[in-house]
Amino acid sequence: MALTFLILLVVIALIFEYINGFHDSANAIATVVSTKVLTTRVAVVYAGVLNTIGAFLGTHVATTIGQGIVDSSTVSHGVILCALLAAIIWNLITWYYGIPSSSSHALIGGLMGAGIARAGFSVVHIRGVMEKVIIPMITSPIIGFIFGLLCMVTILWLFRRANPNSVNKYFRRLQLLSSGVMALSHGTNDAQKTMGIITLALVSYHALDSFEVPIWVIVACALTMGAGTMGGGWRIIRTMGSKMIKLKPVHGFAAETSAAVIILSASHFGIPVSTTHIISTAIMGVGSSKGVHAVKWGIVGSIVMAWVLTIPTCMIIAAALYLILPV
């Protein structure tokens, strides 16, 4: 029975990974699609392949998810199941309304909520959550905004005497590179979160003696996220690619480059940042270079509200599921 439940957990975790892929595909391709540098079909395949490759470039974030959020010794399969279900429910709700929320924070919130429902507040690693989740949640969007703005201002200054049409033709080619790096960075961070959850389940089942991500888990998560990205989350792509600000190739390049640098740095240090938060705020920063009124702040307000609500809402959903379901 325990083995059957473990297999079920792995399957549900991969379902979450797939949903994460199409929910967050906008992170990698919204700008390159909205600027018409690539068609949507080509863009999702391009991003999907690079997401898959990115997932093989380390396991630092997976370790943080598996050991740095809650006490792994008190985590049961029921806790993991409820965390995954809560994250899936939140992702589907935000996808339906086209809101680019954080799949990472949904999973972290679910893990904390279900863990607290099982063993109380002491199960949560407060210091780890503060250092690896709360502080980056606040600082990374700010850094994304600043980097995006500075990158755009620098480009405008360097090309201040150039013909705008010539500049955009030049950056159409460069955006192919920047969108690819953005997709790669997305894979390095987001794919690892499900790796951490599956490995945590294997440890709690005693299938592993220590927390070390098996190669088959890396391969399964990488391929699943790539497939999900190829599925495309068109509602969120439209929100990020055109509703917040009208983008041209130069803007897309600046936003993607800024976001990719931040995400790759976070992945290197094992910080499970929200790739959604970072690329969204980088787009806002780039848009602000055209003037405050260039950004549709009403839509931005709705997005930020979803960011604030993600962790507490998923905590409540996961805790409720743990108390209701016979796990």
C-alpha cells in the first residue's frame, strides 16, 4: 500500500511539473511572442527544449525545497500529497484568470500548510523560509524592476543616435539569444522544485538513505517541464506579453536578459525564486523607461495581489486538504 501511494505521489508531482511548465511558459516566451520575433508554435518548442536542458544544470534548489522549508523527518506522504494538490489547484485558478502567479511559492505554501496541519508550527524552518523564500520574494521583484530599467536605459543611451527601426531589427536577432537564456534559466530553477518534492517523498519512504536527487528524477522532471512548456499557457502569455505594456524587440531583450541573470544567480545559490515575479517586474522596469503611463498599473496591481496571496492561500488549502482527506 505504501509503495502504491509513493507511485501516486510521483505521478501527481509530475502532473504538477507539467502544469508548472504550461503555467509558467509565459516566463520564457511571452516577450519573444509579443514582439513577433518568433511565432507561438516555434517559441514554445524552443523554450521547451531549453527548459529541459536547464533542468540538468544542478540540484541546489531541489535541496532547498526538500530540506530547507520544513523538517523532512516529520514530513509524511500525506503532507506531500496535500502540498502538491494545493499548488495544482492554485495554478489552475490563476491560469484560468490569466494571472502570472508563482508556482514555486504555491508549492512552498502548500508544503508549509500541510506540514503545520500534521505537526504544528515547529515543523517549519523559520530561518530557512525567511532567508530562502520571504526575503527573495520581496527583493527579487525589486531587483528585477531595477535591472530591467537600468538595462533599458543603458541600451537607449548607447543607441541614442541610431535609427529606431534599425535598432529593433538588430535586437530581433539578439532576442533569440536572450529568450533562449531566459528559458534555460527557468529550467534551472523551476524544474528543480518538483525534483525536491519527489526526492523528499523517496526519503520519507526510506527508498533513499540521504537527500540526493536520483538521475531518473532529474530526467523525469526535465522532460515533463519541457513538455508542459510546449503546451503553452496562452492566457498568461497574453497578460505578460501585451496587457502590461506594448513591447518591441529591444524591450524584450532588456527584460529577458535582466531576468535571466537574476534567476541563474539564484539557482547557483540554491534560492527557489519566483521566475514569474522576476520576469514580470523586469518587463515593468523596461516599460517604465518609456514613462510611468506606459505601464498599465491596474493590471500590475492585480498581479501583485496574487503574489501576496499565493503562499497564505496555498497554506490554507493544503492544511484543509490534510484535515479532510484520509491521509
